[in-house]
Amino acid sequence: MSDKTLTRMDLSEAVFREVGLSRNESSELVERVLALMSDSLVDGEQVKISSFGTFSVRAKAARVGRNPKTGEEVPIEPRRVLTFRPSHLMKERVAAGNRR
Amino acid sequence: MIRSELIQKLADENPHLYQRDVERIVNTIFEEITDAMSRGDRVELRGFGAFSVKKRDARTGRNPRTGEAVEVEEKHVPFFKTGKLLRDRLNGK
């Protein structure tokens, strides 16, 4: 494991390298991909990327939570959360790549 | 939305690009994220979320049908944490 952190910059660098557009346009395109995915999720849609994984939005009901420090009860409002379910292929590749 | 619809939307926004290049752009992004995680790296996309790898310790599992004990080896699994901006947007903030 190399324990590095990649950012948008690394993704746009990969697009620049693979597709040969300018660095500027590559980074704008990465931004648009993330924005299109986000917009679709905010609309409540599922985003299903074959051989990568599925992002879905789930509605969580209101519940009574507790402040673990004080023991005090706090209401937790109903909310929407995003879950990511990796594809089999991704799970296999991540497991294989990190095997000692 | 599925991969091909994402490609189509991006193509519609960028009529000056060839369809095949738009496909390569989208595929490269997901490929790069999976590659990073297979090396054990994190991918942090501010506002969207972060992909990381979590280690699952070896454990003794059980075959639910027969009740037989099975050794499960240590393994690494992909993990995604939603970014703050997207989490807030999902809740109309």
C-alpha cells in the first residue's frame, strides 16, 4: 500500500494524458462529471456505473439520538443519505491489489 | 442514471468533442479511482466525497446453511464517504 491521496488534479491529469485535451478543459470535464452525478443524486435518482458501483439515496426516518458525552437526548431530523455499493469487479480489484 | 446516460449528458454539453473522446473521459475517471484504491490509495473529491480502502480483519465465519466454521482471510474493501457539500445538498441546504 502506498497510502497516497489523489485529488481532482490527479483525475484531470489522467484525462489530459489519456485524451489529449488541454489541462484546463480536462479539469473542467472532471468537474462536470462530478456535478452531473451530484445533480442526479440530489434529484433522488440512482447513479449506476457499470463495473464501478452504484450510488443511491436513502431516506432515513427521524429518531431520537443521544449525545454520547452527556447522555442527553437529541432529536435527529429525517434526512437523506447517500450510499455507495461497489461493483463485484471493483471489490475484486481492490481486494487483489491490497493482498499481502 | 447509468454510465451511458452520463456520457450522453456530457457529450450534449460538449458538442465540439467526439463521442469516443467523451467516453474515454468518463471511463478514465472511474478507472483512475479504481486503480488508486487497488494500490491502497485514497481519492478525495472535495464536495463530492472520498473513496478509501478499509481493512477487514481475518475472522472465523460460519456457513449459514450448515453452521460449519470457515476461516475468512483478512481482506480490503472499497469505502465511500459522502462529502459535506453533497450531503447538505441532498437535504436541501
